[in-house]
Amino acid sequence: MAENKGNSSYISGKESRRITKFNRQVTRKLEKERANANKDPNLYTTKMKDENNVVEFDNVCTYFFSDVGTVKAVDGVNFNIPKHATVGVVGESGCGKSVTSLSLMQLLQRPSGQTVGGEIRFNQGDGTALNIVNTPNSIMEKLRGNKISMIFQEPMTSLNPVFRIGEQIDEVTELHNPEMSKEEVKARTLEMLELVGIANKEGVYSMYPHELSGGMRQRICIAIALACSPTLIIADEPTTALDVTIQAQILDLLQNLKDKLNSSIMLITHDLGVVAGMADYVVVMYAGRVIEKGTAADIFHNPCHPYTIGLMKSKPVVGKKVDALYNIPGSVPNPVNMPNYCYFRDRCEMQCEHCSGKYPPEIRISDTHVVSCYRHLGEGETLGYPKSVNVEELL
Ligand SMILES: Nc1ncnc2c1ncn2[C@@H]1O[C@H](COP(=O)(O)OP(=O)(O)O)[C@@H](O)[C@H]1O
Ligand code: SF4
Ligand SMILES: [Mg+2]
């Protein structure tokens, strides 16, 4: 954006009016383009790069056109969710984890939130894929809660306080299976309640959410999410609102059900402990970009990006005595005005001569392990740079 006064958040009246006008023009144009793309199946049907994946995020850019400028919440994100796998997405608060999952569900706050670049491919299981970015809402409605479902952080706010538990689970099954009779739907709900470990299923069926504990409510949310045996379960901080013993139970439950239903899980969390026990693959995000990805063993036993190394050092380990946990110095750059060099540079204690150059490329240091950091330049194939979108060119 022009006239940016360094990194300060000060905006003049003139600049503010310019941003508002720009936002109005650009969001109107994007909404129009989306409406057109929605009409043409060729623009939203595609093919997976690898049939073994359920989802492929390919250079996804999701921006918010806000009053203070464009927030590049997700900027050139690349990673895959393989079939039957659990992929942990980790990073500190605000790094774009939720926006990545909301882009996949097409649940962004529009018109200010827009996926302006890249493809999100969802495997339909019949040799074709949907590019979610252009998929019309009528198709998304059939996907959400059916093929892809979501479990949120706070079970109390995800459940409707004025409806009984049974009705809320019934509703999902009914919506996606209109041919089922009332009795069949109820039987399915009771089966789901049993599956998520609720002992008194008939009793709970007619209770209200406030009558249940936090852990029980999260089990209900899981039952709702799994009612239609989804291909992909997105769990966004599913245990953050729960106490530690219940956390472990809920994670065990999720893992077991995933195996039973043959689904994949995208597990979003800021808690490395949660990922360590459960994920097959780990994606580390920082300031809207993926900075390192690999198998859980790659990330936990051989972290390569200085940020991941810092995260590992700042994680308490049972039985290891330390005076103070490591603290990554500095803070995340201003999201409206990202630098054109490595986003972590101002906090990085391991800089090398290349770090003053442009944002580092992705480097494949093993078959499964990819890192975006100049320290590893030459250690493997250079895959390319994350593709950002110049918003001025959108008009
Ligand atoms: N509706 C919104 N309007 C403007 N900015 C948003 C909105 N939602 C999220 N953001 C910004 O996007 C970035 C990523 O947010 P989010 O994905 O929610 O982070 P987290 O990794 O904690 O889930 C943050 O900088 C946040 O300020
Ligand atoms: S590219 Fe350089 S500044 Fe960035 S994380 Fe790697 S070493 Fe640090
Ligand atoms: Mg979040």
C-alpha cells in the first residue's frame, strides 16, 4: 500500500478513504468473478495432483480487505492432506491456521475475506476433484457436515442452547439423508452417542447442552461432525477449552473414530503436545506462510527452521529440569505491511549471508521434509517461492 508510514499503524484520513474505496472496488469485482466462475463447472472441477490425497492446498492466498489495509492472512500456502492421515497444523495465534481451514470450508467472512489466489483441491473419490475456491454454494452445502466436517474450540458456543442434544444430531443426519425415516435417524443418533462414549445415551438424547460438562459437550460436537462419516474432519483447537485429562480422552476418541470411519483429520492447534501424540504429518505456519512441513518424526526429531527449533525449545518436557523455558525473542511483523525478506528475520538468531535477500524458497531436504530457510540452501532441491498476489493488480 502507498503512503505507509513505516511500520506504524497510523493512517491519515485521505489514506483511509483511499483504502475504503479500493476495498469496495476490489471486493465487488471478486464477488462478480466468483459468481461467474460458479456457473461454469469447468472452472471448479479439476484433478488431484496425487490421488492419494484428500485435500491439496496449492499456493492458497486468502486476504482480508480491512479498513487499515489488506491483511494477507494466508499467503501462498502449500500442503497436502493424505488419505487416512492426521495432519497437524501448528503455529502461534494469528498465523493463519483457522483462515486456512475456513478457506477450505468456504466459510470466510465475505465480502471482506477472499481467497484471491491458488487452488484448494478436494478429492471427490471418483477421479475428479473440486477446486473449492470457485465451487458454488449449492455444492458446498452438500460437502459441509457431510464430506468435510468441523469441530471447534468451544463446544458450548458450537451447540445451540435452546435445542435438545438429540435434535441437534438428528438435524445433520436428516439434512444429508432425506430418504431416512424419523426412527432411522434417531437410531443413527443413538449409535453416534454410543460411539463417542456417552453411557446414558437415551438420557443425553433429550438433554440440553447446559446439562452436560465441557468434555461431554465436545463429545456431542464430535458426534455431530461424524454423523455422516466425513472424508475429512477439521478439528480447530478441539481441546483448548478442556482440562488436561479430558484433552487426552477427546484426542484418543478422535483418533479411534478416524480409524473406524477411514477419514483424515486436519488438526489445528497451537499446542505441540497435542500434535506430537496424534499427527502423522506436521505443517508449521508462521505469519500466513508454511515455513516447515514433514512427518511428525521429521519435525520433532529434526526441526530445521529456526522458528520450529524455537518452538521445540519453548515446549516443557516432563522430567527435564530447566530454570526458565526458552522464549522466542521479538514479535510477529505487522500483518498489513509484511517485509519483502524472510518474515522471521527480525527474530532470528541464526541468520546467514543470504537472509538479507528476498523471502526464502521451499527447499526439499528429504522425501518428506520441506523447509523455507536459507540455512538449508543447497541441501536439497529448491522447490520455488510462495506466490503472493499483488492486490493492486486485482482491479
Ligand atoms: N474477519 C477478519 N477480518 C480481518 N482480519 C482477520 C479476520 N479473521 C482473521 N483475520 C486475520 O487473519 C490472521 C490469521 O487469523 P487466524 O487464521 O484466525 O489465526 P490462527 O492461526 O490463530 O487461527 C490474523 O492476523 C487475523 O487478524
Ligand atoms: S531464512 Fe535466514 S532469517 Fe529466515 S529463518 Fe532462515 S536463517 Fe533465519
Ligand atoms: Mg484459530
